[in-house]
Amino acid sequence: MKRIFLIIKLIFRSKIFFREPKTSKLVIFDDESTIDINNLIKKFDHFMMPNRIHHINKIYLSFKLIKLFIKNYKGNIMTSYLVSLLEVIKPKAVVTFIDNSEKFSDLAKELSNKIKFVAIQNAYRFEIIANDYLYKIKKNKFNVNKYFYIPNLLCFGQHDIDLYKKYKIKVKKFISIGSLRLSNALEYIKKNKIKLKKSRYDVCVISDTASRGHFQNFARDDESSGAYFDQGMAHTAKYAIRFCMKNNKKFIFAMKSKRENKINQKKELNFYKKYLSEPEFRFLIANTTKDNAGKFISYIKMFESKVAISTISTMLGENLALGNKVFACNLTKLSALDFPNGGICSIKNCNYEKFEKKLLYILSINKKKYISKLSKDKNYIINYNKKISTNIILEKTIRQFIN
């Protein structure tokens, strides 16, 4: 009933076009996070297809679309409408940057025999592990992983190929292209002639609060199911702050929330405040990116640091791929958040003394020795090619799909 109400509301606030949209070789599905692919899609004639109700402001209606809608209707109004829309647009490829979209899988299941469906990975998909776990402990009645179907996945690297195969996610073809956000950050720095001050900071802590949403349904009554999740995430920052205060090291905290969004910034900082002492929280506030302007500020601060620290942020894998030092610290007691690479670059469920000892060692050795002590290749998580950017690889790949 709620869904029907939202659709009625959508119809009344949208502009209705009594015609069919023009045909297009390329459809960009879901306009969420398009800021990351704007430079890419500008190079192609394309049709933008939003699918979230609060984003849709145009509705197309024609006799042909109505006939197709009736033919395609299988119980879901939105899926039937989008499938019908694609049938009149007749694209050669449908591309999305929301690789974990269930609606994208719906459309691919219906039309992948006629159209090439391509998903570009935009984040580390540790929720695949969480989905499987929640199903096994009977928190979820259905294993969400069984729902996904991605004909072509342009992924970060070999780790995701291994992960998707392990959990039997239906992906027909993997193409390892690296991280688009990392590529955008590097191009932005180069284009704007930003001079990075190497070793400006000793430690950069990357905020991990964005990861919390995937684990809110976990039971909190025993160690294996997330009883220490919030505390563990916050204590990674707490250990790093204590380390820098004790050893007189330069510290920077890279926030997820942008400077313009004061409400989200306050929520993010309050999450850490709960677990920090008053001196620790003052130290955090005094050494944070919350008032820093500019695009890719978190990447810039990370690149200017000797070591980047977090629990499971995608940025750790990106930094490691460049040959820089990272320290993944999982204090949550959830194995789902173990960093995909090991050896010198990660630690779990440790006390402060073990954290300090390992971090001091990481800071004391050069990058060549650090890389030699990883359990897997530095490009295992994020495939990085210094000679050709992910943007160029992606553009060439899409051209192949639509030609």
C-alpha cells in the first residue's frame, strides 16, 4: 500500500510526456553518484534513467509504452515501466555506477539477451559477507546475494572476483579496471596542479561511519554477531589518536561528510565522541578535514600522510595499490570486516600496546620493505596501472559495448 501511495505521489509531482523517449545507444541507470562518472558520460550521447522515486521527475506515456507495460507486468509497477522504457529506447548497453542495485538486476534478468548490462563497482562490497551471515543466523529470511545478477561487472580487482565467486553471486563476466574514484582523484590533483606535501602527516585516519549501515541489523548480544561493532569502529580512531598524542606524531582525520553538510558532520563526529575521552575528542576536532574546502580533500590528506588507518574503507585499498602504507585495524570482532590483504598491513582484535608496536614498525621501514611484507600483491584489492588510468580503460570498454 505504501508503494502504491508513493507511485501516485510521483505521478502528481512529475512532468508527463505523452510520447516515447528518443532511442539511444547508451542508458545510464540510476543517477545516484553520477558525480563520479560525469566526466565519462559527457563523452557519450546517452539517456539518463533515474529509478529512485524521489529522483524521478519525468514520466513517458504512449500507446506503445502502455502495451509494453501490460505485456511486461509481473507484479512490480516500477520494473515493468523501466523494462518497457528500455524496449523503446533500444540501447546497446545499460551502464550503472550502483553495482549493488537490486533494480538493475531485475532489468538485467529481463533484457540481458537483448541489451548489454554493465555495472561499475563503486565501493568495497563487504556487505556480501554480511548478507550471507544474516541469512545463516536467520536474521534475514532470504539471502540477498542470491538475488543479484550482473552480466558484466567492471570491478576493482582480483579480490572482488574471488569474493563474488566464493559467495556464488551471479556474474557472467568480470573486467578488472581498478577504482574510478581513485582515478578521478589523481586526475583532479594533476589537472589543478596541486602540490602534495609528502609526509606532511604521520597518520591519516579515514572515517568509517559510512560502513555502519550494512551492520545495523546484526544482533548485539555476542562477539560474533556485532556486540562490539560501534565500539570497535570508533576505537580504531581512538588508538590512532592516543598513538599520535603519546608519540608526538602529526595526525589528520579525514571525514566522510562534506564541509557543506554540517548536520551529517555533527552526526559523524558525535559517533566518535561517545568513545573518546575529552582530550582525545579535542585532538580529533583540532586535526580534522571538517572545515577544509575542495574536492577530493580526503584523498589529498591521505596522499600527504605516511600511513593511512581505518577499519575497512575502500580508500585503504586504493592507497595500497599506489604503493603507499596503510594499516587496517579491525577491533569489531566481526570477521566480515577483516581487510582483504594481510601481513604487515592489518591487525585485528588487539590491545593498544600491540597496535602501537606494529604502527611504530610500519612507520620505521621504507615502502619497498613494507610492500614485501604484505600477504598478497599490493594490487590484489584495487587493480592500478600507472601507464593507463581507470577513466581511459572505462571509456574504451564502454565504447566496445555500444559499438
